[in-house]
Amino acid sequence: MDPLFDEFLHVPARLSIVAVLAPADWVDFGFLRDAVETSDSALSKQVSALAAAGYVAVRKGQDKRARRTFVQLTSEGRHAFRRHAAALERIVELARTPAEQHPGDDQRHAGTAGG
């Protein structure tokens, strides 16, 4: 496995959250919930985990009508996301690179997969 691969961040919900946060400053909780297509409780759980890991900061405020919550990637979270994205890019690149064939590979696999 690539040493920059972040198993904590690779959880699909967390990866989706940080991907939405990456190009932004502070993001409204409701916008984030809709962008990652999840429930308030599921998003809250993942944001709490990301905050505990130091990847996001949470700010609560009050506007004229209601309390609002905003989420932002920390510098550590931004760095972790960039490292993880680079690891994923390397994994994809390896998948695109044809593997070297070893002598006898053609004969060993001749009877498989329609061969």
C-alpha cells in the first residue's frame, strides 16, 4: 500500500466531506449535507470524527433566525487530503501501466477467461 494512503480519510463519507471542503473556506452544514447526500446525524458523526482527528474545524454561530454550523478543513486536513489524493492517483496510474509479463504467463493462463 502507498505510504501516503490514509485509511481514516478513505472512508467514503469522510472522503466526500473533505473533497467538498477542499476548495472552500467555511462551508454551511446544510450545504455540506446536501452535497454529500447524507442525513444530519450521519454528517454530524463524520464531522465529529474528522474534527477529533484534527482534519476539520467546526464553528457554530447564530444568524437572525437560527443557529448555524460551519465546517472548514484545517491546514492538517488539507495536507492529509492532498497526500491521500496523490496516493490514489499513484494507485490509478499503476492500474493503467501494463504489468510485465513473465515467461510462461501465456501458457499458464491459456485455459482461463475464454482463452
